[in-house]
Amino acid sequence: MIPKGSSTGFHNRYKKNMNVWAQQEKTHIYIVQKGDNLSNIAERFNVPLPALLIWNRISHRNHIHPGDRILVYPKKLNE
């Protein structure tokens, strides 16, 4: 069982750790292409989807469109 309210603390710690990690990485601006979605962009750049959402201050419910710019701190580019 997960204690009530612990998910908020986890999210805050995760966000802080991701921000520290992101500051140490090279920034990449990805231009959304037709057919892209947040999951395949995260996979392409080998980053966790939640990190992509946090870096761009968006929700998984947000729609992206061709031409949108997505901030990415890639670990390793998947070709």
C-alpha cells in the first residue's frame, strides 16, 4: 500500500532531480514533425516521458503539432 500523499512528495523529488540532471546535459530543441507524439519523441532521444513533460511544462494530455518546439536533454540519440 502506498501512503496517502506520498505521490506528491515523490513527484517533487523527481522534478528536482530531473532539473539538476537536465542542467548538466546539453539542450536540444526538437521541431515536431507530422506523425510525432510525445512518446515517440521521448523514445527517439532515450529520455523518460515524464522528464519530457516536466522539461516542457506540459501534460500528457497536451496535443503537439508539426512545427512545435520541444526542449530535450538527450542521453543518447536513437537513430
